[in-house]
Amino acid sequence: MKTLELKVGDFCKVANAGRIFTTYDEFAINAGHTDFEDGRYINQKNYPLAQDRVVRILFIGPHKDELREPVAIVETIEGDSEYFKFMISIGGLVITKEAFVNSIVQAYLSGIPIFKTIPDDYVTSKLIDAIIHKNPMDIQFISSILLKDEHYRQVLCKDGGLLGVIPIRRRTLELCRIAFLEEPYAEKFIPENLRSLVNS
């Protein structure tokens, strides 16, 4: 799986539970997590339980030794059989396709656009729906090959001016009419050979 930069809020898979820190008080205190003894933090006895779990990153900070890779505080995600928080070197985490998509979907559902092209193999119908629902302008960051006219129809019903982000070759008469009805400004994005047909 392609390596991607990890950040707070990302969903990752624990690829190496051996990189979990079972004692690292100063880091936890600095991160605002002082509840080590509440039984929910992974410890030296139960750390293998974290292997292959999908987790969400709560905090990332430097290792005590500046030459070593950063450390993250993570938690198991909602719906997991057991809830844990733990600290792990970021080298013990990987973003899987599922985790990457979940991160983007969560961002969109929180109203945070991403402003970057999404790799084709990470595009799912769940992701497309989240983008259309929360920030339809970002449909431009998905390859048009993966989008159906119905997706564009939904986008244009929300904002006809977004006809301008749809590839010209995909601007059908039907889509142009929808765009123009929703937003007359969209006329400037209608291909010349369709303008007279849209207005008729």
C-alpha cells in the first residue's frame, strides 16, 4: 500500500504492535492524556491485542530522542469489540485503502474539503456520495472515468455553476440544462454547440 503522511484524525491499521509504547508518561501528559491507569491503555501484557486493529490518530508528537520517528496516541474506532488507547511509533501504523477512504469520508462529513486529487483505487461510492453531499465542488478531484452522469446530475442540482468543473466532453445537453436552470451563470460553461439548444 502506498505510504501517505500520517496526521491527526487519520484512520490507520496497526501493522506492528511491537512498536507500541507501554510506558511513556511525559508524552501522555504533554498530549493531555493522563489516564494511563484507567485500564483502557494498552500495557505490557495486552499489547498483542492491538495487532491489525484499525485505529484513529488522536495526537502526534516527537519522540524523546529527536532522532527517532514521532509517536502517536491512537484509539480503537467505534464499534470495535474492545476500546483501547495506546501510544505507538508512527512506523507501526499504515494507512490502508479502507483507512484512507474512511479518513476522507470523515473529513467530508465534518465539512472539511481536501483539495487534492484522490487516487483512483481509493475512490468508492461512499466517498463520492460524501463529496456530493458535503462539498460538491471537490468532485473535480475524482477522475471523470469513475463518475457517472448521475453523479454530475446530483452535483449540478446543488450548484449549477459547477458545470465548469465537469470535463467539456462530459457536458451533455441534459447536464447543461440542469445547470442553467439551477444557476443561469452556468451559461458561460455550456459548450458553444449546445447553447442555443439549452435556451430553447
